[in-house]
Amino acid sequence: MKKLAMSMLTLCSILGVSAQEVVWQKDIRSSTQDFLSQVTTTIDQQYLITGSSIRPDNNQPASDNKKQNNGYDFHLVKLNQQGEEVWEKYFSGKNHDFLSATVNTQEGGFLLAGTSYSGKGLDKKDDSKGGSDFWLIRINEFGDELWQKTIGGTSDEEARAVIQTTDFGFFVAGNVQNNPKGYGSKDVLVVRLDKSGKELSQLILGGKGLDEVEKMIPTKDGGALLGVYSRSGALAGSGKTEAGSSKTINYQPKTSNNFGEGDYWIVKLSKDGKVEWEKNFGGKGDDHVRTLALTSTGYLIGGESRSERSGNKSVGIEEGTDLWLISIDERGEEIWQKSYNFKNRDVLMGMSVIAGKQEDGSGKSKGILLGGYTQAEGRIENDDETFWMLYLDQNGNEQWRKHVKG
């Protein structure tokens, strides 16, 4: 793929879903393969497109030591409401740097969170901590840097999600691989920062095997909800704490067992970054959580399933991989679960809860908009990927579906 494509799911979420029409679409072209990570709505109702690209040679910055970047950079493009480019920015290290997540801050501007394989040089101001690290950059609404932070240890860390908390600080979530003080082959790492980027605490979560965080959302009480793809069993024993002069590191083993090969592992954190509760959802097969959303009654969990009815999965599959949605309350107890099928391998890319006022004046969830694609098993067909949108009511009942052709 040699372009960044604007997400129609985001546009439909912002503009409403009744018309089911594409307002506009935009291709951001380059001469290399680009990776789109997120589309964020700005305070002035414009759009920030973020991802990773190899910068063209004619757009490379000059360097005192003549060593330029030879890998992927953080790549940002701001568009106005008509899809016209307002500005474009790159943030570069000397090796590969991948931008994973962006959050629109309450004060204006953004926090960028990605994974860096670079040491100090070019735009990167800190040395590598060892292996890959979290690289965080706080920018204003014009794309100018306000501060940056490199977080990591001797293991490999990769950033996956970032949110702002009610006290204007941040949670950054990712994964740490083969941590000598961790639990499995890959654990979850959550870092809590104040509004200036000062590191306050770390939390390491894990079971016996592999655990990968896929999504994190802020909760109403100032905490966070994590969606983790878990291939781990539970571990005996309690957590431990390492108190340092500048930050505290908390280790928390997984206490819920898997039902199958891979499960949805949902973890609720307090505003202080401590585990309040955790839940496993899955069948005997492989179930992969992709995204989370806040609802008027709690939370919505979305992903893909290859499991028949088993474990605590009460719906089956039709063909290949189906979408599997679970609605839970604020304590993690199930309200309902539903399955949806587009044939072959269905992949969920995004989910938005559409808010609306009811007749009694209360603000409740009006509906749910899903976006993703269906891929032919084995990739043997000419048109082996079909993009789609699916709209549900607040109880998960299908209202309409639409296929999108490029």
C-alpha cells in the first residue's frame, strides 16, 4: 500500500449515520509503504491523520554529522473539514520509529505515542534505554513540539495506546517482551505521567504466556479500561511493588484463566493506575479483542472470534472468523453478547458508540457503528478484501450494513 487512506468510519461517526453516504475521501500519497495508525478529530473539528512513513529524500532534514534517517518516521497530516491539507510534519530518529497512537488533549494539541528503535539524534533528544522504547511527543495544535520523553528498560517495549486522564495527565499502554522481572514472554506495560511528562508509576501485568494490549480507553472515574489479547493462564501469588525515588513499579499477575487458545482479557485500572478488577471472555478457540468503547451502561468490547459456543461465549460462528461484541456494566458483568458475519475472515478495525438524547432527556447510547474488512481465507481471490460498515442499535441488533469499494 503506497498511500494513507482516510477512515470513512471516523467521518461517519462525526457526521452521523442516517445518510450512509461518503461525504469525501482523501488519498495521502507517497513513494513508500505507509502505515496509518489513527484519525483524530481536533478541537476545531478538523482531522489529524497519524501514522508512519519513510520520508522522501528531498524532504530529509540536514544534519550536522551528515547521518540522515534511514527508516520509518512519525508522520502527521492535518486536514480541514473539506479534506484539504493544513500542515504536514515528520518526527525522525536515525532508525525506525513507528507512531502507534494519538490523543487530543483537553488543553489543545496532542500527545503522540510510538515505538522507537533510535538513539539520540535528529528529532529524538534522549538516548535509547535498550532495545526498543516508548517515544512520547507532546505537540501543540500547529504540530510544534512542546516536550518529549523516552521510556524503557533493557527489554523491548512497544507503545500501543495513549489516553489523557481527568487530572490532565496521561496513561500510556504497551507491551514489554522478555522482561527478566515480568511474568511471560510478553507482558502489558502501563505508564502513568503527569501533564508535563513526568513519570509517576509503572504497572506490569501478565500471565504465563503472551499478553498483548490492543486498546485502552478512559473511564468516567478518571481511570482506564484495557483490552488485552491473552494467551496466558493465571498465576499464583499476589503482586509486588518496587518503590523508587522518582516512580513506583507495580507488578500484578493475571488471576483469571483462559477458556481457550486466546481470550479477551479486560482490566479496569483506577485513576492511580492500580488494578480494580479483571475479566476473561472467550471460547475454546482463538478470540482476539480489537477495540473498546464507553457506553451509557458501561463498556463495549469488540473483536473477532473463531470459537463455537463454549467457555463463557454464548453465540456460535457462521463461517471463518466472526465479529464478537460483548456489552458489560461498570463492574465487568455481562449485559449481552452478539456475533456478526460477513463471510470468510472478518476483521474489526474500529468501533464508535453514537450518543443521543432519549425522550426523557437522558443521554444514552443511540447506536453502535463498526468498521472493518473481510478477507478471503488463504488470500486466493483477486478481490480478496472488502471493506464494510455495520450499524447496530444500543442492544446490538443490526440496523444496516454497507460495503465500501475503493
